[in-house]
Amino acid sequence: MKSGLIVDVEALADEYAEGHLGRLAILNGVKSTASFLDILSSEHQRCCDVDPTPNPVELLSHASGLNALEYMKLHTLLPFSCFALDEEKRSVDSIWSREIQILRGLHTSRPGGFFCVECVKEDIQFRGFSYWRRSHQLPGKFWCDKHPNSHLLDVDSKDPFARLPQNWINDPATIYHELSLTTRDHPMVIRFNECCQTMLDAGRCLDKRTLRSPLTHNALLAGINVYSSTYSASYPRFSDLLAAIFPTEWLELTYPFIYDKSFGEFLPSIDSSLVGKANAYLSLGTAFALTLVFDSMTTAFQTINAKHAHPKVLRKKLKLDAFNSLVDSFLQKPGFSLETFNQLNICKHHLTRDLTTA
Ligand SMILES: [Zn+2]
């Protein structure tokens, strides 16, 4: 912004776009992020007169001195929340369409705002103020990667990002979710968190079909029921498998709807992640599917990017005894070792390369 009326500051490392917007609002003496966005927009129209009027992400990218694409990759949750889309929702270079940018560019991936008290302390020590991290807003994330013993705090407010994290620490709206260390160290929770972070780090969106085909194929090979939407109380669903494998206290916070259904009932938001015509926005279901269907994110992305034609695997209804042994195999799977988790850097390397050449 070149007007001089607005104070600009660039986004910090892993700073979340809505938090960046909030920080700009504070510096400009505005109390709500929505009001400041309006001011930013009219100010831009007044001084620049471009058509179409920039969307919120573009306005923030200007304030940061980045192009809009770089800003979306580094500061929004779009790489996670719109990880795979229908062709018409992507632009030619595999980037989110303008419609998606407007609709979803400033959306968080779960209600509230999450922050780590240890990060706040370090920020204040080094910068004099704290800021909102994008990676802390990912679903299922309740501990800080940098401070594994620090439980993230959750701000239950309509506009958490209008204040800096430090100003929420002693506020009654700030919640500490009780979760045991067993849950923090649960291998599937760790893998799920790793999966969401890898999706975020990929920084672009895949064609939904590219993702769906290997995902469904591997799920069928693993014996995970991806039978379509016929309701049947006799056969477990993918969502039942998740409910059996993931710790209850964690799943209740991450996706409580899984407990609203009955056993065998098709839960579209999760179960359709493994069925061809899935809704484009089901990133949570996709993350669960990637976590369960592949041994590691390296394998996942190698398979996705190989774009092989997959031989047809017959869909079979999963019987209860097979379901129980599947649950056991996930809970004892030898592949879920520390060694796998330590390959994260290699994963990221592969991922960047694979996606660049995809
Ligand atoms: Zn931290």
C-alpha cells in the first residue's frame, strides 16, 4: 500500500494470514479484522484503481511485499484446506482459482485461534510482541512442534486474531483442552499431524482425480471399506475404523461428528474421501485417508505423483472380524516407528521435487 495512511508490516515466518491482518489492524488502531479489511480495500481502490479489486489475500500480500501466490503458499491455510480440487477450481498452473481465493483464502481450518505459550515467551523476548503461527491452526494439532511439552491454548472467540496471542493468555475465552501425554505420543496422532503439515508445506493444489485414484486403490488393497453411500449397520465404514484407532479424547476435539453417527453409517465428510465423487473441500477426510492408507508421506506422494493406472480392485463389504483385525494391525503396525517419523526431511525433499515435476 503506497498511501501513507496505512501502516504496512510484512508477515513473519509461518505467520498466519488472519493473524497478520490482525497485527496490521492493531498497528492502524482498528479493533476488528473485518473492519480493517474494508479499510484496506477502499484505500487500495482510492490509490490504485485496479480492476478487479484485489481479494483479501492479494491485499495482504501487498502489505507484505510478496506476490499473491507466494503469500498464499506461505501464510494461508489454502495448501491444506484446498489440497485437492476439481479441475475448474484450479488455475492453469495448479493454483487455487480466484473464486477459491476469495471464498477460502482467509479461512482457518478449525474454529478458534491456537497458540503456544512458550512461542509467545520467545517472541516477546526477541521481538517485543508475539504473533499467530499458521501451523498451530491445523486440525488435530494440540502441541507445538518446537516445544513438544507445550500444550496449545485455544481462543474461543469470533475474532481471535484481532489481538496478539500474548493478550489472550489470561483471558476467560482462552481454553486449555485436557489431553493426556499418551494421546500426544500416540503414533497415529503423530502421523496425522505430520500428514497435515506435509500437505501444508506442499504449497499448491493437486487435481482431485490424481489424488483419489491411488488413495482409493490402496485403501481397497488394505481392506478398508470404501463402499459407497448405501446405509448398512452391519458393515463398518472408514469412519468407524478411525473411531476405533484414534484416541477418543483427541478425536472428540478434532472431529466430534464421528461420534454422532451409528456404527456402519456412512459419514459423507469422512467416508467420501475414499469415494470417487468426494467434495473438494474434504481435506480432513483426505488427511485421515493419507495417514491410514500409506506407511509414510514419502510413499504417499510417490504413489500419487506416479500417476499409474490402477488395476481394478473389487469392492467388498468389510466384515466385522476383518474390521477387528484391521484395527489391531493399525494399533500394532511395525511401520509406525520413530525411524519413519525421522524421515520427515526426506519426505519434504521428495514432496517438493515430486510436486514440481508433477
Ligand atoms: Zn511453541
